[in-house]
Amino acid sequence: MKPTVLLLHGLARTDRSLHMIKRDLHRAGYGTWSKSYPSRKASIEVLATEIAEHVERDLPESPLVAVTHSMGGIVARHLAERLNLQRIVMLAPPNQGSVAARALKDSPLFHRIYGPALRNIQEPSHWPIPSCPIAVIAGTKGPSFGAPHSWLLKAMGVFNATGPNDGVVTVQETRLARMAGFATVCASHTWIMNHPETRQMVSRFITEGRLDSA
């Protein structure tokens, strides 16, 4: 029995942002579960609890894996044990906290835009590390017009000493202990999920448990 794939979008996005990956998975014979959740309205812990309740109601018997974008990866870390996730693919997750969020923490405007999440993602305090296999795919393209604040972060010099980044999250920030796979693609934070290499690796890890094609 193939698992159902949970698709968890990032901060200030909707479930439509993962449409191309959803389509790929359907073509490969996987069922998916996705809902837009109020990422700007509640803490990560509260969001994870609400999502878990929906999934438990909708998919009480199905084995589960997850594909996530950005903050959705942190939500999945909180979901993993409760839902017994078998595998997770994280796209551009701020697993080590977000230097961008720390740089913007004193801005009333960004607090108004992003809500509690701006505070939540600054530091990885008490974030669980799931025991299931996890693959991480990070972007390296830097600022993009899909994320206007990425240019502000660049102008502020936020990433000057951090190495490669996708305009919002650094490659180093995406890393997690005990990763089963790690890769980078030349993609921006906003559109990493649509990059052809990303989509191929997502399907491969869900199906085979590896990112590489060897």
C-alpha cells in the first residue's frame, strides 16, 4: 500500500504553491493530502496540533509521508511522531532557525505581515528531530522577485557572512542532524518546489528513499 503524501506549504503561502509536486505524485500513483493552514495566525505548535487533528480524521488508516516547504518543514518536525511519518522531504527549511527572522524581529511591519511565525522561527528551541528518514533540498539562487523582502535582506547585509542562500534561508540553516539525504539546487526560496531537479528528487526519495539517481 502506497503511503499518502502530506503536502505542507510555507509561511504566507497556500496549498496551491505545491501544485506541481502534487501533480507529479498523482501521476506516480500516490494519494496526497493538502490544506491551506493559517501560517501567519498561530504558533508552530498550535498549527501542528490543528493539522494533526485534520489528518487523523481524514486519513485514520493510511501510512503517511510528507513533502514540505520552508516553515512547513518545522511543522512536520512537530507532526512526525504523532502521525508516525515514514519519510519527510523538506524544501528550504529553516531547521537551525532563521537569521532573516532575527534581522527583521524589530520591524512592526514584518510582525504585522507574518504574525507569531516571525518570532517562532528565529531559534530552533525545543523543535523535535524526527526519527524517520529525512531529506533536505536547499536553494542557492539568492534574492528573487518572487520574494521582495529577499532584496531588503541583501541590502541589509544579512547574508554577507553566511555562505550560499536562496534569498530567505541559508543552505547551512537547512541542515538537520541525521539527514538521510541532502542536496542543493540553483533555485530561489519562493520557487524551489517547481525546479525540475527538486521535483525529480522529491519523487525519488518518496519512492526509493534516496535523492541521487545512482
